[in-house]
Amino acid sequence: MQIFVGLGNPGTKYAGNRHNIGFMALDRIAEDHGFGPWKAKFQGQLAEGRLGSEKVLLLKPETFMNLSGQSVGDAMRFYKLEPGDVTVFHDELDLAPGKCKVKTGGGHAGHNGLRSIHAHIGEAYRRVRLGIGHPGRKELVAAYVLHDFHKADQDWLDDLLRGVSDGAPQLAAGDAGKFSNAVALRTAPPRSSKTPETPKPAPAAKPAPPEDTGGEEESRNPLQRLVDKFR
């Protein structure tokens, strides 16, 4: 059994925020893969289902971002799981919008949700970092992550979430490479290697060589040419 955790803040006020992309990812997985209904449990919302051959619990903590670790720790201990059984989906300022990276262990890079999870279960869990870009200045970060995605973001956001859902069974099976490939097929589909050939212009017709008439010889009649042979 595994737990997929999506990070965000509860309530409609925050539903479209960049900070809530983790919630959005879990909602797409639950919808696409036929998970059961969301139920209140472990200070969050929990849905059960399968990804491939793996039983997976989807958990959206409702403790607000900076206390996310409480919910994750409660669920992990209840099911007697290890940190390696936990995968956290979260927004990532250090990745360009639409980019996705998988990482296990390491620091929390100042992310309040990860900071809380570190405090409750340690750092040896897997993270799916979902790029939202950076506002450019540190003092703008709080307002940026707590602001809704713009309409102009919807196309790449939809592609990213669909890709995450497409690759979720591979991620549950432990194949981060195939998961990343599934995401890339949505966010950066390969271009066709075959380009339409431009018809080549037909070569200009070569002028026919001038007919060899033999000059004056051809202007004489056969009798005159015969007489000339006996001269």
C-alpha cells in the first residue's frame, strides 16, 4: 500500500491557487482512475483505489499547508507504512511552469508543507515537484503562490495534470522514468520527424539541338550530288 499526498489549503477560497496544484493533481488521478469517494479522515480528505496492481490512498490534508505533516504522519502510522511508501505532490517555484521532476529525500527548500512533513516523518519520502515558476523576487513569493492560476496558464496546467494522471500507475510501480515520460508526452509531445516534402519544380526543357542539315550539301538534289561524284 502507498499514500499519495497532495499539498494545498482547504476551502473554495484557495481552490484555484498555485499553492494548491498538489490537490489538483490528486483530484485528476482520482477522477481518471475510478477512485472511491473522498471521505474525511486523518485531518484531511482520503480516497481509496488502485493504480495498476498497487493499492493507493490519496490524501489531501485539511490542516492548512504549514501543518500538513500532522495529517500525513497520522495516516502513515495508522497503516504502519514507512516514509518510502509516501509520495507528495507539491508546487515548485524553482521549476518553470509545466515542468515536473521526481525526487526522493533532500531538503524542503523553504516549502512550508514539506517543512511540516519533514518534522513528522523525516525526509526519506518521494516528492513530485510540479513547476509553477517564480515571481522573480523573494518578497513576492507569498502573494504569488496564494494567487489563482491565470487563464493563460490553463493549457499547460491541464497538460501537466493529465500527464501526471497518465503516469500515476508507473509512479506507483516505482518507475519514475516511465512516469516522467508519460508527463512529457502531454507537456512536450514529440514533433513528427516527417515533414511534408515541397514538390521540386520540373526541370526546364532543354532546347532541341539544331537539326544538322549539312549546309549547302542538303540544298542540292540527288541527281546533282550523283554528278558531283564523277567529277
